[in-house]
Amino acid sequence: MSFLKTASVHFSDQDISTGNEYALASCYSTDCSAALIADVEGVVEYHGSAVCAATVYVYSSTDNTNWGSSPVDQFTMPFAAGEQKRWSKTIIPSAKYYKCTMRNDSGQTATATVTLTYQTGP
């Protein structure tokens, strides 16, 4: 019995100005209809003058069009000014489609990438 892992980059190396969220409409979506489990990973490069952490938001949709106004999950990234930080959270997919984005409240522009990796069964 083998399992297959598939990575889907929702956005990569994007500058997010402080107080803003990377536009959900600009993020790629992932079809998780065959997924047993998924990991959402955020990577953020904080400016040396940053003062607080960024947050990753996970949205779901049944039709890949309507994403709702509230995330179904979220997590706060670890923080250290002037450093790159990486963090992931496991989710159990219950919807067919997912999009992930990041909000930057660090006080300075941050560069970010968000990836969803899912696992399917035999």
C-alpha cells in the first residue's frame, strides 16, 4: 500500500505590505477531493524592523468559485525580525477546494509563500 503526496503552491515569493492580506483572487486553488490529509505551510521573510507575526488563512469552497467571507482555519506564523520563518498546520479536508493566503501585520513589507501539500491513499 502506498500513498501519494502532491504539493500545490498557492502563491510564491510575493511581497505583502503591512496591514494587508495577499489577495485571495490571486491565489491558486487546490482540489482536495481525493485527499486524506493536508498540510498548509507558510514561509515568510520578515523585515529587520518588523514588530509582529503574519497569519495564514485557509478558505474552502465546494465549487471553486464561492470562497465565503471567513476562513475555515488559520494559524499565526512564528516571528523574528529580519529572519525567515516556516510553519505548517495539518488539516483534514472536508471541502473539495482550498485556497490559502497570508496577512502581514508585521509593520513592514514581508515576502511570503504558502503551499498546501495533500496525501491520497491507494
